[in-house]
Amino acid sequence: MEKTLKPMSGYLTLVICLALFVAAVYFFVSGVDQSIVYVAIAMLCFLLSCFFLKGLMIIQPNHSRVLNFFGKYVGSVKENGLFFINPLYSSQKISLRSENLQGQTLKVNDKMGNPIEIAVVIVWKVGDTYKAAFDVERYSDFVKMQSEAAVRHLAMSFPYDNLEDDHAPITLREGGDKINSILEQELTDRLSKAGIVIQEARISHLAYASEIAGAMLQRQQATAIVAARTKIVEGAVGMVDLALKKLSEDNIVELDDERKAAMVSNLMVVLCGEKAATPILNAGTLYN
């Protein structure tokens, strides 16, 4: 369990170290001509200066130190500045800054078995220094490996799109913030044991694998064409129905069933055709 320490300021200790060092120089210079005792005092002052100097540590903003005393966890220092700790403590530097992880592009199968390419961008930082230092071997490598595992699990849990699964509530391509939220939760669950806090996780690359990309593109185009044609037919039918009703209500012309069928056929060709219709003048009648 993480414990936060607030060690004493190191400025007084720094002054003492400088004073001991000056005293060591003074006694050493004096002892060369006078007595061996001065030399011994000089050596003692120098050793004390080095000993106290070892207890000084500088912590930069958004950094921390994890302290140990002969294998026992003492606590973590998260404040920045100059501090003095027990010189016998060993310390480990851990950055508390936010870091970006640009994951490599992975080739995996989605829920429907289609090979896809996916990559994510993750913003993370260390939240618990004790877990980051002692619960995993190297927390940065742990983040990379578990992030890749989370991305693979996400890709296999949802289809790429709803072309094959019409009833899929969420797809990778259209999931948007929902997919990102699921990815963040997956990463949080996996990385919490290392004391890692996930600040943001988003899909940065998503595409079909190259071996099926062409076929899937043709399928998407065909689906789009069918949807567009369906919309055009629905509009054309409505326009034909409106035209027939308008002709009948205004008594412009009386049409029997055969003439209505011919008119409907001509209007549907004009409205649904890809090219502009070419008018033809009919000098006769429908029956001659």
C-alpha cells in the first residue's frame, strides 16, 4: 500500500555539508605542518560531509521517489524540491507525468472472423508508486504488453461493421465514444495492478486487412448502391402516385387501366433512369 512521506527540507543539511567540507579542508591544510590529529579530524569532517550529502535528494515537478530501507518499503515522496532523508535509504525514481503510447498496428480477427488492422493511442500515468515499483517487474513494459492484449480482446469482441451482423448494437467502425469507453475500462482493469491510471484511449487506425480490403470495398459500394436505388424507387413511386391523383382530381384527362400502366411505366423509367430520358413524339394512339 502506498504511503506518502514528507521529508525535512534539505537546505539546512546542504549548509552543514558545505561547512563540514570547509572544515575538512582547513584541518587538512593545518594538520600537514602541525599534527596528525588535525588530519584525522579533516578526514572525519570529509566523511560526515559525504554521508550527509548522500541523504540529499532533488525531486523535479511531477516526479517521485520510492524509498526502501534494507528491503523494507518506507514510503514515497511526491513533493518537488530539495529534501534530506536517511542516507541509508535507497530510492527509485518514478515519473508521474502523463505519457503517450502509440500502439503498433495489429492484425486480428473481428467477431465475425474477418481479418482487420487496428491500432490505438493511449494516454497514461503512474497513480500508485508502490504498485508500479513492486507489483510488476517493469511497469512501462507491462503497459505495452497489456495494452496490446486489451486491443486484441476488443477487436475480437465486436464486428468491424454491421454488414454481416445487422443486429450488432455496437461496431468497431461506428462505435465511436462507446468503443473508446469500453477500451478505457478494459485497460483500467488490466493495468490497475501496476498502479497505472488510464487518462484516454482511442482507436487511431482501423481498416480491413489488405487481403480482403478490395472485396469488402466492393461489398460496401454494392450496399450503398442498393440503398440509394431503394430510396430512388420509393421517391419515384410517390411521385407517380401523386401525378395520377392530381390528374384525376383536376379532371385533366381520363385514363383507363392500360393507359395508367403505360404512364406509370414511362414515369418510372424517367425517374429511376441513370441517364436523361430522350423524348419521342407519338403521332398515333396507344391502341394504333
